[in-house]
Amino acid sequence: MTANKKSRTIQEQLDLLKARGMSITDEQEAILYLSNISYYRLKGYWWDMQTDSVNHTFAKSSSFDDVIARYYFDCHLRLVLFSAIEFIEIALRTKMIYHLSQSYGGLWYLNDVLFTNKDEHKRHLSNLQEEFARSGEVFAKAYRKEHPSEKPKSKMWENSVKPDAWLIFEVATFGILSKMYKNLIHDLPEKSKIANEFGLNLHNELSGWLEAITYLRNIVAHHSRVWSRNMVKRTILPKNPRNQWLENDLVEVQEKKPFLLITSMLYLCNAVNPNNKIKNKFLDLFKNSPDIPIYKLGFLNNWETEPLWR
């Protein structure tokens, strides 16, 4: 098959950027970057520097150094985001295990009466089973050794002894946790209690927020660009939040860019532990990157004056 375009050498890529008006102060260093970070990966960081999206010409102030600075800023941002996601994920896992096990026993997750969509419940159980069957965690291997099955791993549920929630949920992905929480029947007191402990009054608010965070987690886990990205999944604004939320109305760009989702994550972290260091990690990153236009992430409209961010 014939390729749509001819593959360009690293030098040709560099020459093309220069021809389109990008300033490159150190060509050897630029070649090194392009040899290790693909042209199209970097493209997302210089897209807004273009004055003509057809001919792809750059504004006079466009610099390859600024592109690389944005790229590494985004790398550090993903690390902070992953730290916040981890904080929320572990808290969600703990609360689901504790509250539901206290009320319905350690095998509550097998009881389809607790779930709205029975077919989805079966799929989630299958995913849980697969994760637990291949987990290298000490407790998972110990369980499998203590309860050997003559059945293949795909039939592990046929064992007479099933792993309790506090075992199997420790290997559950954030996505499965989010989906199983959402699928819990809506009038379940424990579902509301978990939402309340995250500072939200309505369980559907938490479900929506978790879904958006799962989407962001997948972006971060695949090392994809967060910088200036429009969020396909967004958190909804909470109704009568229990804790400190934003005092000013958001402009549209703040809702569609990462700002709203990041702020929502900070809110959840604060509800779990008011003494967490997540906010400081974001603020330190911004402080140490004074030349990075963070308004591209939706951090504008006097965001820094919000009590939640002060």
C-alpha cells in the first residue's frame, strides 16, 4: 500500500518547522528531542502557536524551546494528577469495601440484588475475577494457594469459597470501582453515605465525577497530552456542596478545559483528608513554571483568588 505522505527524516522535520517560522536556537538539541519525542506528539504543544491552520505557519514569537517547556510541564502535570487520582481511588476502594461489607457481609459484591443492571453486574464480576486470578499480589497468591481450583481460572467463581471484598477489591481498577459504584441501586443508604464522605450530597454527582476522573486517568496512564485538551468527560457542578467549593461562576473555557475536573479532584481530596498536599503540588508546579501559559488549561478568571485554591 502507498503511504498518504512521504516519511520525513528528523532533519526534514526540523527544516519544515523552520520554514514555517518556528525559532530554533540549538538545532542539534532540537534534533535530539525529535529523535526521542515524535513530531506528532509535540504537535499538540505548538498547535496554538500557528497563525494559519491551513499552511501551518507560526507566529513570530514561536520557539521550539517553548514547545519543549510545555511538553515537560505536561509530563510533570500528569505526575501530580496521578497522585491525586491515586488518593481518590484508594479512598473510594476503602469506603466501598468497608460500608458495604459492614452492612451486607464480605461477599456483598456477588449479590445482584444490590445492583441495578444485572448484565453489567455480571461483566463487572468477570473483570474482577480476571484481575484477581492473574494478580501477583501476595494476598491474591496466598488465597489461590489456600483455595486451589480444579477449574480453569475463567471458572474460579465455582470454588466453594469466594474471596471477600477486602481481598478482591484491592486489585480492582479505578474503572471497575467507578462502574460498580454507579450500578449500585440508587436507594442504597451506603451509596449515599460514600458520596457524603466525599463531600457530595447526591450519589449521581459522585458517579459522574468518578466517570470523568476515570477518563482522565486513562489519558494520564497512556502518557497522553493533558495540555490545552478539551475534556470529553466533565464533572457537573455540585448542588449545595458540603465543603468549600468555587465561589465564582465559571466561564465556558474553564468547564471544557482541565480546570474544572482538576478542581473537582482537589475537592474530593480535601473531603477525604483536609491536610492532603495535592493542592500544594499543583501550586508548586505552577510557581516553578512561570513562563507556561496555564490559562490554556482553563486556569483563568482570577482562579487563584478562590478559597479552594488559596
